[in-house]
Amino acid sequence: MGERRKRSKREQEDRREELIDAAVAAIRRDGAEVSMEDIAQEAGITKPIIYSNFGDKAGLADAIATRFSAELQAEFATVWQQTDEPRERVVRSIDAWVGFIERDPHIYSFLSEGTFGAGRRLDERRLVDDLGRTVSRALGEALRGAGADSGPAEPWAFGILGMIHVSTEWWLERRTLSRVDFVQFITDLLWQGLAGGGLDTGPGSGESGSGRSGAAASSGGARRPAAATTPPRRARRR
């Protein structure tokens, strides 16, 4: 009986993963406004089967968010291992987050409705909650390692996610500057607060983008001189 239950549980988990695959494919094809009917057709099933597995559309969004959250956290871990310089870690983390949104804008928009949606508690907003906790732990460790107060780590982490969420939506819509410059400008703003809060641990760590010899990493890992002294072109009125 125990082996049968284990097999049944594995089959159920496999089925959920297949449904998530179908949902991701439908969202990428049809956009964030895809209907549950469209997702069901992509999976070759009826809508009640999706509801029985995920509860509702928000539950499906949470399941998809869990998958992409794990991928993003793995990417963060990789870029953090590439350097121990605090400011460069901030640059690479922001670039990884922006890169995900740029690569999968429809998925991101769909998850935004499920994770930033009004009327839901923070712990129900899977993508935000998972990444907020990850960034909070990283900030806390960095602050303690620098001998600074780690108390602000959690509110800073969620504040950073909120800022990147909205500013990246603006960037994707307007495209008035390159991704490298966008990441650099956001880093310049954040670093003023982070360095002042204790992460400026040595020569070069707290310098602004206009004075650094380094630069933001692009999606392909290329580096270019920082462009903090060059203001973005004025956004066109619509």
C-alpha cells in the first residue's frame, strides 16, 4: 500500500508539472491575458481538471511562480559566486532579475497578477515572497559581514523588489535606454542607500557609477563603462 501511495503521489506531481508546462506554453504564445480555457486546450484537458489541481488561476500562478522562483534563486546564487565585491553583486543581481523579465515578459506579467495582486497576503504572493526572503538573507549576511546592523535587510529586500518591478515595467514599455544603462542607473540609486547602510566596506565599494572603472554586466556577460553621468532621453508622451 505504501509503495502504491508513493507511486500515486509521484504520478500526481508529474501531472501537475505537465499542466504547468502547458500553462507556460499557452502564456508565452497568447500573453498574460490567456484564459483558463486556452490553458486547458493547450494541455488537452477540461478546465475542471486544472481547478482540481490548482484551485483557481491564482493557484496556478503560484505554482508557475514556484518554478521560476527556483530558477531565479539558482541564477542569483551563481552570480553571487562570481564576485565577492558587494556593489558588483548588486549589479549582477539586478541584471539577472531584469533579464528574466525581458526574456519572459508574458510569464512575468501573468505572475505579477498572481503575486502582486490586490487582496492577497504577502505569503500568498509566491514569487515576491520567495525572492524577497532570498534577497533579505543575502543582504543580512552582507551587512553582518561588514559589521553593520542587519535589521534593515528584510524591508530593504522587499522595497528593492517593488522598485525593480515597477521600473522594469516602465523600461520595457519605453525602451529609452539600453538594458546595461538601465541596470546601472537603478544600481546607482540603490547603492547610495546600501553603502550608507554599511555595505561600503573598502576602496571602490561605495563609488557611484560615474566614478567606477567597472560596469554593469549585460545579459551576455559583457562589460562597458558606466554611464551614470549620461541622462536617459526624455520619455515620449503618449
